Amino acid sequence: MLRLGTRVRFAGQEALVVARTLAGEPTYDIRLADGRLIKYAAESDLEPIEEDGSDSPPAAARPSGSGGPTTGGMQ
């Protein structure tokens, strides 16, 4: 199963997995690099593109999303 946001190759074009359907055989909606949306693409038609990690910062540099502890709060 592919994760949402996975970069894939479809019919020789780069694309991004934007949705998936898990009922029966998994299918995926993908957005091609030119902006077109392909719906219900079979997983067998998609080739995951290996990420080298150079596009994203190291895990230590990414924000954790917690925003730190909160103090006080609204009363």
C-alpha cells in the first residue's frame, strides 16, 4: 500500500498520490506534474520514486508541531 504524498511514476510521468481507496483492490488518485488528476489508478500501474532526502530537512530541523508546553490558558 502506498502512503498519501508518495511520489510515483505513472506512464513515464512523475506524480503524487493524493487519495486512495482501500475497498477491494487498492486504487489511487494521483496528480501529475502538469496538474492533471488521474483517478482510480491501480497500484500495479504506479512505480514509487525513491527519495534521497535532499529535498527535506533532517528530522531534528523539522518542527515537531507541539508548539511546546502551554502555560495558563484561557480562563
